[in-house]
Amino acid sequence: MIAAISLIRRRPDISLEQFRRHWLHPHGTMTAELPATRRYVQHHPVDGAGTNELARQLGIDGVPELWFDDVESRTIAYTSPRIAECNVDSENFIGAVSRVVSEPRVLIEAPENGALARILLLATGTSDPGWSERVQASLSRATGLVGYVSHRLIEQAPAPNSKIPELVLPIAGIAEAVFADEAALLAGSPALVDDDTRRTAIFRVKDYRFV
């Protein structure tokens, strides 16, 4: 499995509410129709419990993920007529974007429903092969963890065939964690990556899954 993950900042002339509304529809609906897509989810950062100061400073307004079976399937999607339409529509609400390609590993499959609380972790800066292992070790001590995805980074590069300015934000690691409820998140998230506090952005997110 391969994932294309984007780090998005909205255009400065539109509000966060306008950005989210347009991202969900029509853009989300259009993107969900890309051929060969196995999973498409939008992470909407919310300034709530679990978000740390570094995440607020980065100013990321959205993090979408597109999963494909392999590189060939991703190529099919990214050379399709639909992606050309998505690229044009992106100019209506996106101000800057960085694209990360990863190999996602679902270590704990999260349930589809329930009072779930989700966080997204981004390690900023240069490559650090041990970051994912430290996150996993921290999460293994957290109670109420019901979902966990670790991403092995393959590359970070400008979005292909896009006119959106590149967001220069080096990323060294990505992980997703789902807790059973708000209380479990509040109990578990403070212990996350204690030694990496200054470089790890922790975003509280609300997820919208299209595929």
C-alpha cells in the first residue's frame, strides 16, 4: 500500500470555514472519484484537547490522505482526467501545499463508529529513523488506544502537475492515533514522544472518510 499525504494551508483571502466547506464539497467529492483509490480521508485540525503549541504554529489547515495498492495505481490516479479537474479546483481554496508519499502500516484497525478521539502526529525537520519506534513505544503505554497507523516515509516533493505554491515544511515522520474517547486521549497524549516535544506537532483532528 502507498499513501499520498498533503499538508495544506488555505488561501489567505478565505476564511477557515470557507476552506473547510469547499474542501468537503465540491473538492472532496471530486477527489473521491479518482480511479484506483483504496482510501480517501480528510483530517481537519481542530484547536482542542491534544493539540500542542507546535501544531498551532505550523498553521496547517488540512491533511488529506489518498491510499493506493501500489505505485502503478497511484500513477493511474495522477494521470487521470479527474486529477486534472481537482488540480484546477485546488486553486480556488488552497494557498500552499506539501506532498509526502509514504507506506502506511495499520497496526491497530480503528472501529468505524463510537465516541472516538483522533490525533495526527508530524515529526518536523530532518530524517530520524527512530522517531516512529519512539512514538509506537509511547502509544503502547497509553490506555484506551483503539487505532494506530504508522507511515514509513518514501519521499517529500512538490505536488505533481499542480500550480499551487509549494509549502516548504520538511517532515521526518507521520503517525495517526485513535483513542476510545476524550478521557482516554487526555490521559494518553501527554506521554507521547516526551523527548521529541520541540519537533513533533500533535494535531487534534476530525476525520471525514470518503472512500
